[in-house]
Amino acid sequence: MSITLTPSAAQRLRNYLVPHGQGVAVRFGVKKSGCSGFAYVVEVAEEIAAGDTVFEDQGVKLVVDRESLAYVAGTRVDFGKKGLNESFRFHNPNVKNECGCGESFTV
């Protein structure tokens, strides 16, 4: 069970942490949202809690809370640009269905 990053996602996350000097890692998880049930959360982790699981890939420390772990285990995170838009893309083997806009999913 792990979370992996493509080289472009790892670089983006390293750059994301630089201005947040207080951050110890990137928190990755899910929240209830959207028309399909869950949406991904990517934010700076100020601390690592007792129930968190920590992964490290390509020099980036990722923290996942206990509740999110079952939903994101095995996910590969990518980052790309398409025209003027840039975003993370999540390749999650647990996803059963996604909404039409790709913002939320069910497991």
C-alpha cells in the first residue's frame, strides 16, 4: 500500500512546499464533496498526527490521515499542463465512478 508520484508531480509538490517554510510534508486525502461523493485534498501539513501514515517518494513526504487511507491507497499522482490549465491528476485503483467534470469520485 503506497502513494506514488510521477516526476512532474514530485517537482510541483517540492515547489509548493518552498514558500511554506513551516510545512513538514504534503497532506493528501479526501473529503466528502461533489456529485459523486469524494474529492481529493492536497495541502501543506504543519504536523504529522498520531494516526497519520507517512509515505516518501522522490524526496517528497506525503501524509495521509487514517480515514482517507482506504480511499487513496495505491494512488499515483501526476501533474500536467494543458493549454493555460495545470492540475494534479489522480490515478486511483479504488475509484469505481467519477463525475462528468472529474472533480469527485466514488469508491
